[in-house]
Amino acid sequence: MNLASPAQLDIVDRLRGLGISNFVALPQLAVVGDQSSGKSSVLESFSELPFPRDNGLCTRFVTQIIFRRAAESSIKIFIIPGPDRSRQEAEKLRSYHKDGLVTLTGHQFLEILNEVCDLMGIPGPGQPLDSNKSTFSEDLLSIELCGPDKQNLSIIDIPGIFRTPTEGVTTEDDMALVRRIMNRHIRDERTIILAVIPSNTDIATQEILSIAKEVDPNGHRTLGVLTKPDLIDEGGEENVMSLVEGKRNPLRLGYCIVRNRGQSELATDSAARHKKETDFFAAEPWSRLDRERVGTTALQRRLQSLLASLTRREFPKVQTQIMQQLSSCRKRLESLGADRQSADQQRRFLLDMSREFQDMVNFALDAYYSRHRAFGDIPELRLATLAVDRMEQFSADMENFGHTVSFDSEDSTEEAAADLSSQVSNTPSSDCSDSAVEGPSCNYPELLDLLSVEWENPVPSDRCIMEWIGEEYKRARGFGLSNIGPSVLPTIWQEQSKNWEGITKAYIGDIVCLVHDFICKLLAHVCPDEAVRASLWPPLQEQLIAKYRKALEHVDFIINVERFGTPLTANRSFSENLQNRKTRRLEDLLEEDAETPYNSKAGEQSNKIVKFKELRQSMAMDNSEDTVLEIHDILESYYHIARNRLVDTVCMQVSDFHLLTGASSPLRVFGNSFFVSSLSPAQLEIIAGEDPSTKQLRKNLTNEIATLEEGTKLLRL
């Protein structure tokens, strides 16, 4: 049989000492049984340790006894914290060590047990129960015994189970805790179960065998240990022997039988105990049993063989599982993000997120979409492209629908009107639900009050503009020699440009929607934690709305200046265009009366002439007609300049500066470190602080990773 090397057994025990068994099952022997089944006596016979005995409960925690062959005798005692201990509690328990001991008297051992129980927070041996203390502990006391007469073996003793609570001693919670401790140690396939059963009881009533069968239904890893054969009633020996011989209630690993030291024999030494046991089993009917199944020495050899074989088989799997568990824990811890316990950690967490956010903003504004695959997965993040498309649409809308009545020089045919009608039907409105980006703001109720304008581009009127100007002129004439009264041009100008406000606010409303949708989707990308986003959003939203409102106020300012301020331009093209229109109008009039000279030959080009008489008749018109024409030409020349100026100003100052690329744009709010730096500790805790369950998970994973890393160091030795 291939058995494990002492080095492998030692590594497994050292892994258990680190607490690895809380996360990865290790090969072990677990002693289980009812209270007063003789478990402690079995361990005492192996270890020769003076376990205290009384009529109360002695085993209130898991005890691990490690036997190691060594040149010199030594005893080492330490505590392995339970899985639910905090880091501070675990460190305090791990700090307890008893080294350098060679022998251990009953008095010394009792003192050590009292110290251990005090650290674990449970009553010591023989001490009365304390309402402020637990009765049992999930911590583990490890006792390492080394010497030239020791064999490599490790056994874990688990508190004895009990069926009913004892008033003033144990409770229902204690009973459940003991069951939980036992199940945690015996449920894994790498545990050999030593089911301790008193020989003087009916085996059918032993619950421990039922419990073992639940976790080991095929009986592959359950070994029955029969105790107290000297207390069997006369005539009952054959029933017990039939168990050892495998004739009744068979187990795959079979049964062994040992004789415990009686209450009257407590003062005797181990040699006397061993002789008493040997003499007992040498007598009839026990002498008929296989010597490999009888006595403490035979049991110890059997356990050594089982543990060594199990360790040899499972050791490579344990190594692999520890590495896999460590990798899994690291990934889980990484998925939680940066540690966010303190205010500094929370601020650093948000600053890192802010920097990532700003990098993505810069990529989006530069149309550098190849820098991150999110731009391919989330079309709304292609902000520069979306904004340019909407800007071009705004310019086209102003050109096609900005004027109330078409100018005399523009195409006013039915075909042109039909074309404009078609454009109207395909042009998005500024209503949030009908926006250029498929209504991004429909999911953002915070924008509804801000962008309350509902707008549809109207088709310019096909009425004669000259008639309209003439009517407005007659309604606004005043006294004096001047043909054009001071209110005529402003009145006509304001009416002709009244569509500007709706078109412009629809455009800026859509840009606000695009920016807001971009910010929300980018924030969801850089901050996948919904709880953090939900807490971050209110203070962020407050500043965003203020930025949007400022942009809309600037739109109102620009429109107010262009429509209701003094019509003003220093653009030389105004006078040039005005003069060109007058010249073109004169040419049109003269063309009607122009004649070809009588001496012109057929096919020859010749300048046409207009007779002075016809010229005077063509140019003859009253003051009103002349004034209407002049108003029209001034209005048209200025309109084109002012419209182009408004489009450029709105695009540059409002769309680009206020909403997109400016230093104070909404896109810079979260990306600016000032936002995070200005958050108070209370705000940081609300936004970036972890909920209790996440904190606990992070703490557990951190502790587990630290333990597993120590384990990997052991495996590399």
C-alpha cells in the first residue's frame, strides 16, 4: 500500500493550523459520538494527555491532537479561530501559544484549558455556566505531541452530540451549534469518521451511526469504535463481538474495540492502563477476535494506515483546490472593486471613476471611437457625431423654416412649397418624446420641466411678401418726411424672425437630451454598481440641471438680442447685398422695355437699349411702393446675415461651449476632480460606502485570501 510521507502529513496539519480547513477540506480523522460515549478516553489513551473528567460537559470545542515522530519530545499548543471570528478576534486567538513544553501534568493541562476557554469566551472545565458566555465554541484547540515514540497521526475530537437540552446547562441553540460543528467536519469526502459507540448500549439507538450514514451513505469512510466493553451485562458479549466480526450492522471500514480506563483507574499510568486492556481482551470470549481489531494500539495502527492512505490519495487534489480557491477569491474580491472602508478610500474610488469618465468624454468629443469598444456597444456614446448631425439639421431648419414669409427673391412655386412640406414631416420637434435621438429624455423625468417647449417647424407662408410689408407699413406710418417710420422695420423684422426661437430651443433641447443621455449611459458604464450610481446621481444631477439651465438662459439672451435688440451689423456684405438687390431689381424693370437696335444684324450680339421715355415710365412709382421695396431689400439683406450669425453663435456659444467642450460644460462636472474633492465625509459614505453585507463579504474574502496565500507558501516548501 502506498502511504503518505511524514512531510505530506506535516503539511496537511500545518495547513489546518492556518485555518485552510475552513475553506478547503483537508484529509482528517474526526472522532464523533454521543456525550459520555468514551471519546475523551480514546483520545487520552492515544495521547496520554490528562484530560479532565467530571460529570459535566468537558468537550466544549473541537480539539485536534497531532502526533509527530521527532528526536526530542515536545508539546505545542495553539488555537485555530473559528470561521465566524472577526480579524481582531482571530488575531487575538492566534497569538495564544504554549511552546517549549516537554511534559504536561494534570494541573498544568487544566490551567491551559481554563486559559483557552477564557479566550474562546466559554466556561472552563468544572466552571459554572455564565449567562454572558457561550456554552460551546467553533474555535479549535490544536495540541501537537512530538517524540521518538510517536507515530505520524492527527485526530480531531468533536463535542459530543445530545438529543435534549439540559435546563441550566445547555439550550436548543447549543444543540444546533454542536450539530453544525460536527457536520462541518464530517461532511467532506476527505474525512474519515470515527463513530464512537458504547458497547453497553443498544447500537440501534445510537444516533451517531445515522448521522454518519447521512454524509457517508455507502460507509466508505466510517469506522466504528466500540468502547466500555467491561461494562457489558453478562451474556451481551456475543452481540458486540458480532459487530467487530462484521456479522451485524456492517461498515466498509469495520469496527475496532477498546477498553477505557475506569473511574477507579484514573490514578494509574499508561503502562498499567495498557496492561489492563491487554489482559481484558486476552480473556474469553474477546480472545477470539482478530488482534488487528482489538485494543488501543491496534486502533492507532489502523488509523495511521487510513489517514496516510487518504492523504496520499488526496494531497495533489488539495494542492489544486487551494490554488483554484485562491484564484476564485481574488476574482470575487476584484469584482467588488476598490476597498471603500475609509473616507480616503471612498474618495480615491470616486476619483478613479471620475478619471475614467473624463477619458471617455475626451474620446467621445474627439470622435476617437476606436479607443474603447464601448463606443461600438453603446451608440449613444458617439456624442460628437450625434451633435454634428443635429447641428447640420438645425442649420437646415433655420434656412428652410426660419422666415415667416418667403422673400420676393426666393422660389415660391408650388413645387418649392411641397418640398418644404415634405421636410416638415421629416423634421424632429423639440418635444422630448420626439427628439432627434429617439427621445433620449423620455427616460429622464428631471428634464421634462426644463425642456417643456413643444415645437413643429411651420412651412413659411406663400402669401406675397410685398403685400404683407405694404400692410405692415401702412399700419405703422407716422408723421415726418421720412418714408420709413422708426417702428416699421423692427415690427416686420420681429414677425419675420419669430420662428427662430422655437427652432433654436428645439435644437438646444435635443443637444441637452443628447448630453444627458450620454452622461447617464457613460456613468452606467464606468460605474456598474447600481447602488453607488443611485447615491451619486442626486448631487451630480443638481449640478447638471444648473448647467443645462444656464445654457438655455444663454439661448434666450442670444435670441432676445437678435430679435428685439437693435438691428446691427458691421458686415460689409450687408450693403453689398442691398446694392446688388436694388441693381438686380432695376435690371429686371429695364429688361421688360429693352429693345434691340434697328441696325443690328441677325445673329449678331448687341447691347440692348431702353428709350428714355420708357425708362421714366418704368421707374415711376409712388412713395409707398418705393418704400415697400426698400424695406423688403433691407429686411432680406439683414435677415440672411443675422440668421447665419445666430446659427453660428448658438452652435459655438451654447451647444459647443456651454454644453459640450467648454471648461464648465455638464460633461466636465463629474470628470472634474473638484466635484469629488468637495464631497463631505458623510456624502462619501452615502455615495461610495459599502453596505454591511458587502463589507462583511470583503472582510471574509480578504481573510480567506490571506490564509490561502500562506497555504500556497507552505505547498512550495
